[in-house]
Amino acid sequence: MLETTSGKRRTALVTGAGGDLAATVVPRLAATGWLVAASVRPGTEERVMERFAALGGAVTVVGVDLAEPEAVAEAVGRLERAYGAPEALIHLAGRFEPGPRPADGVVNAAAVLERALDGNLRSAVNACAAVLPGMLAAGRGALVAVGAAAGASPAPGSVAYAAAKGALAAYFRSLAAQVAKRGVNVALLVPKGALDTPGNRRAMPDADPAAWIAPDALTDAVLFLLDRPPRGLVHELPLSVG
């Protein structure tokens, strides 16, 4: 619950806190002095609270449907009243959609695309829109999202996912051009390959994870992007192996 005010610790909103990437990102943020508001799907709060229980008061879990702009605005409003305006958004939420297939009908193709847009684009748009006014008022802040190589170089079987990630990249580039001179760094982190997560290991049991990107490396990149000086902003950062 967001009930008490914070001291001078900086607050970061981390979306997708129930996912694999958050297991590394959230503890590192807490260890470097951030107060983390961890956004999760409604109904999963208890499980995620247990996940980060060892971090104590450094993490607050918030259940919110990121595809619903009013719900996101209300959740960020509670966060601001309790802890002050977030100085960072780390958007880890995402959704992979393997279709639509060429043989799928129009209705199914549209539904697949809508799910991909909800999970990858609209979730980011809503989160950014909710936290950006506070950052602009303060004259500082960082918006960081995780993109995908598929957004620029799609492979077969990822039509909707590639479209949504491509749209996310375009949105972040445009937003960076709009607000960078007002003190807010807008950055897209783009893994150029698979991330070594439990989910990917389950999905690709025959692959060699030694050739994948380490979660610690992605977290290092996130922390780097959060504290760029005004004369050294980075708006897009690829991450690869070898």
C-alpha cells in the first residue's frame, strides 16, 4: 500500500515487476538507493510481494492494468502523494505474440495485434503519460523502456510483436525529441538477441544460453541510462553478445 511519505530517496516506477527481468533490476535499484514502486498485473500482488520481501521497505507493489489509462493515472497519483513524483520509469512490461499466421482470419489477426499493442505500446504510453508531468515540473527524470530487435529486423512468426515493438521505438524516439531539452532522458534499451532468463530457458531448452545476454548486463545498462547528464544523453542503446 502507498500510505506514508518517503524521505529523500528517489522513486522509480518499474512496470512488469512480476516478470523475469525485474528479478534482477528491482534488487539492484534498491541496492543503489532507489525506492521502487513495482507495478504488476492485478491479482498477482501477493506473489510479487513475497518475491521482493527481502528488500523490505525499499519496494512497494502496486497492482494496475497498464492498458487502462485511468487506472495508471490513479496509481501514479497515489504514488506521488505518498512518495513524491517518480524520477524514473523503467518499463519492463511486454508481451510476445507469435501471430497472426497468414491463414488466420481478419478478426483473429486484429485481436492478436491489439494484444501485442496493449502489452508493448499502450502500456508504455500510459505509464509515460502518467509520470512525465511530474518529471517536467521538476526539470529532471528518465524514461527507460526495453525494446526488441524484432522492431527493426523482424523474423517469421512475430508479425504483431514486431509491429508493436516498432511502434514503441518510434514513440520513444519522438518523445525524446520532444522533452530531452527539458531535463528528461527518454531511452530505449534494445537487446540484440535473447536474454538469459528462466522463461527463455524453458522456451528454448536446446539453445546455448552462454550466447544470450546476461540479465546483469541489461540491469547495468538500465542504471547507466537513469543517470545521464544533460550534455550526455543516450536515447537508444543496443545490447548484444560478441
